[in-house]
Amino acid sequence: MAPADAQAIIRTASCRCGQLQARCSGEPVRISVCHCLACQRRSGSAFATQARWPDAQVEITGRHRDYVQAGDSGTRATFRFCPDCGATLCFRSDGVPGMTMVAVGAFADPAFPPPTVSVYEERRHPWVAITGDAVEHYD
């Protein structure tokens, strides 16, 4: 059963060493998997999974460095990463103003809600399957 006040839900993501953190309140507005080549390089995996919150619901603490890069769509994103351990914690995209995307793996929570959107599937590795009846798939 969902809590009466969804804003009471607090999730904290952190880099590997723990000094950079994102405290996210409420439920994410979108959880997605991206198979684009830029996300593959950024995550060091076959895809990246991120959860999106309005900026006002994300509090970032700790030291960080920023890296700006254009994705496969051409839209620029600013990635925030830990200067100590190098882990990317979150990013903001010019294409989605007012939102902060947090790397789902940074929550280290196997019970985190599943993705509902899978994008750039034309670049998906053939051995990857994003399943579920509620998942939207986009090339």
C-alpha cells in the first residue's frame, strides 16, 4: 500500500565512495533505460538506467565535477560525477529542463521500481531484453 503522502518517500543515491549524494523526495516521474552509445560509454555497461525527478525534489550534497556532452540526439547534458571515485551520480539535460536524472544503480536498491521506458533500442545489444507489459519501447 502506498504511503498517504508520496512526498514522504526519500531515496538517497551516492557515488562509490559515498561523499557525493543525491537525496530524492517523492516518486520519480519516469524511470528509463537508454541504449544510446553515449550512455553505454558513460555507464560502462550495455545500457544506462536513470530515474527522473523535478529539480526541486533533488538535493545534491558533496564535492563534484561536471562534464558536458551531447548525446546521440544532439542535446547537451551536464553530468555530475565524484572527483574522488569518478562515479557519475546524476545529470541534467537541455532537452528536459527542470529535471534531474539520477543513475538508478547509485541507489544500490534491488527493490527500486522497474523502468517504464526503453529508448534508442536500435542500438540495444541483441542479448539485452527490457521486459514488462508496461514498458514503452522506442527506436
